[in-house]
Amino acid sequence: MPTIKELREKRANAWSQAQEFNNRHKAGETMSAEDDAAWTRALDDVDSLGGEIERLERTEKLDKSFAEIDQRTEVIDPNGETADGKRDGQYRAAFEKFVRHGLGELDTEERALLQANFSAEARAQGTATGGAGGYTVPEGFWAKVTETMKHFGGAIDGAEVITTDSGAPLPWPTNDDTSNTGEQLGENSQASEQDLTFGQKTLGNYTYSSKIVRVSLQLLQDSGVDVEAFLARKLGERIGRIENTRFTTGTGSSQPQGYVTGATTGKTAAGTTAITFNELIDLIHSVDAAYRATGRCQFKLHDLVLAYIRKIRDDSGGSGLGRPIWEPSTQAGVPDLLLGYKHTINNDMASSIAASAKTVAFGDFQSGFAVRKVSGGQMMRLTERYADYLQVGFIGFERADALVQDSGAVKLLVQAAS
């Protein structure tokens, strides 16, 4: 398998070939059918190599993060110096034994440790008690689940993330102060007042589950397999996907408010099925310069919309230099850029450029979008349900919410209605 470095070199060569075809033509001229096909093939190579690099980098980052988590949360010797350390180590050991072998293999003390950390989920802001519940997982395990979730979807990328110990409703102030200014005072003049105008929303704690993940008994009983990492990835991927959907397009009623739902329109495209260079420039400048100056602004869009935008050149008005507005990175740690800004793929956004579709988001997501997570998570082990398949079921839970906290910080490009 080629290394990431080798793939980057191939990608750089493919991009160079694409640029050669592009540079043969003056701005505004149309490529021949042959050159256009070769240019498209080169761009397709850039795209496929980029996807392969992204997958390898994601795996590499997760492996590195998991190793760091293991170092931070290494099982503490029962003879450790602190009582808290001793309890944490004993609980983690009991939890791992429970995952591999079930409650039947635990002694009385281990059962008591687990039972003391069993949580039956009760819904906040409601009268019904949920039937879901599970054992609170050790810090290191859930840290791995959370780390995996970060790599799926893109909605949470750049957002302000708040972690709370409890799931109690959390009042959250909202504010856009960019229209307020100071004043110039004359000699011996009194300063006037202008209070900040705050709104208020509430961050709740909607419960998300991984659905049931089935694992073979042979895998669980093999002491050489890192079951914790395996389950953390599976649970994290599934919970990450559903949360990404809600954090993107959630209605805000009985579910989180996604940024696509809560953000306002920055630019309405002239066409229903087209996006132009000038419209993307207008979208960028619809976000106040104060937010753009933070250095945190980025685009978010579906991969298929990015594929369309990558073919736009800055000669779309007939007077530019004819260069693509998207630039691939050829260096590790440096992101691909769209009009000079980072972009994040979020496939829960509109996948096609169609009438009234909200196709592109742009802005400072840390200022504009808040995600609340309740610390820790729970997991249940379903021993008997799949016994005839020689499998065990696991299901994980996390509580989270989200909202747009500053509508001036993130703006949308919306296609024409008709």
C-alpha cells in the first residue's frame, strides 16, 4: 500500500497536469473536447487520491489519538497511592471483564462497582422516563468514542463545544454585537450607554444511540484483540453519523437546531442549478469582516457540491486569470483551500444544486454554532438476544444538543426558488 507521502506526490503531479491543460487557454476561451476530457480525468485523479489520503490520515489520526488516550487513562494498579485512582482502575478492569464475558463472570465486588454506575436515562423537559439505560463507561473508553465521532460528518468541526457533567437544561445566551459601535466624545462630554442585547436559548440533552452492534463471542474471548478500541470505533461512527445529521439540519423542535436550519441567508444564487464565482465571493463578504478576521472562517458543503465548485474558474465573468478557485494541498497538515479558506465536507448538507437548496455554508463556526454534550456515556451488553448466533450485542448512548448562537457569524448560499 502506498504511503501518504507517495499519494501526496501523485496528487501534486495530477494537479500539475490539470493546470497544464488549463494554462494552454486564455481566460474565456473554451477547451477542445479532447483537452477538456484530459483535464477532467486529471481532476478526477486529484479527487480520488485526495479521498484515499483523507481515509489514511483519518485512520492514522485515530490510532494516534487512541494511543494518547491509553497513556492518559492507563489502568491504575489496585495498590495505587490514591483512593480515587484505585477505584478508577478497579472500575475499568471490571468494565472490560463485563464487556468480554458478561455479568456472570464478575465477582460480588465487581458487580457492585458496575451497578453503582448504572444510569437509567430519564428525559429532561418531559414527563416520561425512557427505558434505555446502561453502565457508565470508563473515561478512556468514551474518550475514544468521542474521538471517533469527531471524524464523521463535519458538522461539529470548528463549533464551540461545551461539555457538562449533568443533563439539566442549560440556558445559553445569544448575541450579535457587530452592528454596535463606540463613539467619539467632545471635551467634558458624558459617554452614552448602549447595552448589549442578548437573546436566550436552551441547550437540552437529546439522547442518541448507536443501535445494536453485534460482536462474535470468539472476538470477545480473544485476549489479543483490543475490544475496547473496536467497540469505541463502531459506537462512535454510528452515534457520530446521527448527531451529524441533527447538528446539520435539525429543526430545533424536539431535536437540536442544525446550523443549516438556524443560519440566515448570506447570498441567494441567481440560478436554481448553478453556482458562480461571484456568488461565492458575495457569500464570503456577507459575513462581517470582524468574523473573517478571526482566522476561523471556513466553507461547509456536500462532496458533490464541492465537485461542482472545483470546476469553477475565476474567469467566470470573462475577465479573470482563468485559474480554478479550488487549490489542493500538497503538504501534510495544510488543508485544501477554496478561495483561500479551508473547507469541510458535510454530506448531510444538500447533495444537489436545486431550487431553494441551501448548498454552501460559510463563516466562523466557533462564534456562530454551539454544541452541548453531557459528559460520559452509557453502554448496554445484550448477552442472550443473539446467543444462537454466538454473538453478543452492544448499544451505546450519548446525550447532546446544538444551536446557532450568533446568526451573524455563519451565512448560507441558497439557490433561487425557481
